Amino acid sequence: MSQAPFAVRKMRFGSMLGMKCEFEDTLWESLTDPYAKLAMGQTAEKLRAQYKRSDID
């Protein structure tokens, strides 16, 4: 996961000299659920609290 790429939006045709460009961490974006607005680990913690191990077995 340490080799996840960065993205720069709206740079298809380049930019003017001196224009600020912001890098986006695609790893964090891919690990976040866009509907629940939670990270994958937070979703797992919610499910752990909701379902007990004895109920699953």
C-alpha cells in the first residue's frame, strides 16, 4: 500500500507556470466509503459492535 499513486485533478492539458496544483492521496480515497463517509476500518468496527462472534458461528 505504500506505493499507492497520487492524483492531480484537472491537469490533463497542463497548467500555467506558477499555478498551484494539489496532489490527492488515492489510497485514502479508495479506503473511504463515499456513501457512509467512513473509512474501511471504521466500518469494520461498527459491524463488530453490531454482530457478536457467537451469533455468527
